[in-house]
Amino acid sequence: MLKPFLVLATLGLLPGPGPRPATHPKPAAVAPAPDSTSVRLRYGSPSAELNELMGRVLSIEEHRLELHDRRLAGRRLHLTWQEYRRGVPGPEKELTTDASLTRLDSAGRFRFTIYARQATPEQVENKFILPRASVTRSFKAAASQADKYSLRFDIHPTRRAADQAGAAPNSPAEEFSLPLGAKTILAVYTLPYEHEGMYLYCGLAQSRVPVTEWYRRFQVPHFVVYRARVE
């Protein structure tokens, strides 16, 4: 597959503790904190014409993500990035040091969009459109391969969002789980691996091979790992 899948996700809420007994009062039982939430993801625009223009003419990928979980009101989505070249990881860096730019609102909602594109014959870039700012990260592409990069979210097991059942939109919403408190890979901006003359993206992302092994196993010379942690 040459085009990435997108994933959108709505978050479930854990029921609160039950009422206190009328007699022999004692503290209400507190349900254990859930260990994950959901991220809602959609690839591209609802407009088929705009998708064709962006994808086939301009070679721009658009990924729209949303977290919406009242339990997470006021918390931060901490985002980092790290390049791997020929299997050697560079330093892990902050996407932004301003924590307010990635803070969920009072309803536990946070929406952002990521655009990925070839900027020049030698350079690729990812632009994060956050609610109050935009952040661009540019990378030197592998030689003669700047047109082959793809931003992959299908590194996660995904499911079609519940509210998409029976619908046939141009780009159906999907969702995936994001652990709470632990750092995890959000997406990988990567070259494909080549097999029998084909460029394989989905097979790479869904291989379940750790990214640290991608060069050894698939000879992928360059990719960027984006990680996220709900803090």
C-alpha cells in the first residue's frame, strides 16, 4: 500500500464509584485508574477532490488526530521525536518545550493535524498544526528517496470508530489505544522496505518488529520516530 491509513479515536469514560451505604459509612470505593485512552484519527480531507490534489499532485499527507477523554482534562500530551539512520538512533528531542501548546482542555479534548511532505529533492518535513501554534520538523532525506517517505500510524492495531459503523465516508475515522503515563510510539515517518520490486509500507509498520530492529531486519536506512506520553 502506498497511502497511509489514518486513525481517529474517541475515548471511553470509566464509571465513577458507587454510592455510600446508608449505614456503617466508609469511604467510597475508587475504581482503579484506566491504563489507556483512545486516539481518533482520520487521513486526509472529507473532500475527495482535495484529497486527490494533495495526495496525487502535491504529494502531501494529512493526518487529523483527536483525544477526547474527560478523565484527562488539563493534562499534557508530551511529544518527542528521534531520528534513526542506518540503525543508529540520534538524540530524542522535544517537539516543543512549551507544555501549554499540547495541553488538553477542561473537557479533556486535544485536536491537532500533522502534514508530511517532500520539501525539496533532499529534504522532507512534518508540520504539526496545534490549537495555538504550528511546529515544523525538517529532515535530510536518504539519497534520491525524498519522494518515498510516509507517516505511519498503522504501527498500532486500529479499529473503525464506533460512530462510523454503516457509514461510507471518503476517509472513515479509525482509532487506536494510547497508554496513560507510559511513553509510546505515536507514529513513524519512514521509507518503505523493498521486496520483490515493491515498496511495502503497511507490512513494515504492522510487522511488530521493534523500530530499533528495522534497519537490521528490513534495511530501512532512515526514519523518524514520534513518541507520546500523557502526563
